[in-house]
Amino acid sequence: MRHRVTAVSRVAGNAGIGIGGAIGGLVASRGLAGFVALFLANAVSYLAYVAVLAAVVHESPRREPVRGGYRQVLRDRAFLHLAAADVAMIAVGWGVFSWLLPPFARNQAGLSTSVIGLLLLANAMAVEVAQVPVARFAEGRRRALTMALAGGLSCGACLLVEVAAASRAVAVAVLVVAVIAAGVGECLHTTALTPLVAELAPARLRGRYMAMIGLCFWIGLAAAPTGGAALLGVSPAAAFGVAAGWRWRRPSRCCGWSGGCPRRPG
């Protein structure tokens, strides 16, 4: 059931991201006062989150400490291959479309901040609509296929951005299709990733495996603006072309089982 739980969690998270992107684009169009209002509202939202935690989470189970540190995780070659593939997917599917697409749409396609906010909303709404059907589609299928489809959609989305750069007349329509494709790719990737990490991990180390894959998310998210921004300043076509090539990679061979981990019975 992990893939279904993951699907519900992502639907809730992306609803917040989409609403925030749409409202943020409208408020930011009002200049400095709009940005100040956004940051203040964001601060209040975190306080609301703390209040929900205090009201709902009354007890947290404590486990005995595990000896050996993270060296036990780093010795798992199959997991390291999966982590490397995850960094690549996050850098393109999340990082490029979160950090590089807005300045591209503003500077190259001449779109307003409100339209850019709607692009972010379209990406989030694609996840809202597609996540649960994608989770059902993935049931009984090899996870390698699911992750390969995610890579193909992310690659195609980057190539569509190149088309938008070539023609401003169709830029908005092409970018809408691109962000929707990227959103569906996100659904495919996460549907396979989270349950696979849980199955690769021994029960006593599952928290550390999840922590490592969480670190991979932030590494990938940081890699996109770090390397991509420099390329975007030189050539938008190069930035999204490299992103497309980077994402079109063969998934790890140990990501292909549709049930539990193939190397551990059950």
C-alpha cells in the first residue's frame, strides 16, 4: 500500500504548492509590497503548521539507537545507484522547472509574473489529477518501466521548452504542455521511488534510508540552479538541452521488481 499512501501525500502537498504558486504570482506582480506580503504570509503558514502538529501528534515512538552510523547505508550499492538516479530526476523534474523555467519564461518568452504563477499552478494541478491514476497504473508493473517513463517525460518537457524559446507566438501553450508533462513525470518517479527505498532498507535502518533519499532531493534541487543558472545566462537552449540529455538515462537494474526487493526474500 506504500505507493497509494505516497500518492495521497503528494496530492496534498502539490495542492499547497499549486495554490501558493498561483497566488504568489498575482501578489508578486504588485512589486516590493507584494513580496513583503508573501514572506509574511509564508511565516504565518509555518506557525499554522506547528499548531496542527501540536494538536494532532501526541506521541512519537522511540527506537533503540542503531550502531554503525550511515556507513551501513553507504555500503548498499543498489541503493546508491537508485540515489544517483534520484538526484538526476530531482535536478531536472523539480529543480529545472522550479528554478530555471520562471526566469526563462520572463526573460526569453516575455511572460508576466501572473502567467508564470499560472504555469506553476498547471504543473501542480497535473500532479493533483494524475498522481492517483498513475499509482494505479504502476500496480503490477516493473518499477524500471515506471522510472523510465518518468525520465522520458522529463526529457520531452525540456525539449518542449526549447520549442517555446524559438517561437514566442506559441510559448504559453507549449510551456503549459511542458509543465504538465513534467508533473506527470514526477508522479511516475515518486510512485516507484518511495516504496522501493522502503523495500531496499532493512527494517532497523529504514529511517536512515529515507533520510538519505531525502538528502538526495535537496542535492538535486540545489544542483539545478547551481549549474543550470550559469548555462541559462549563456544559452537557454543549452540549459534545457543539457537537462534533457541528463535525464534520459537508463534506470538502475535493481529498480525493476514490482513486488518486494529481489535480493531479500519477502
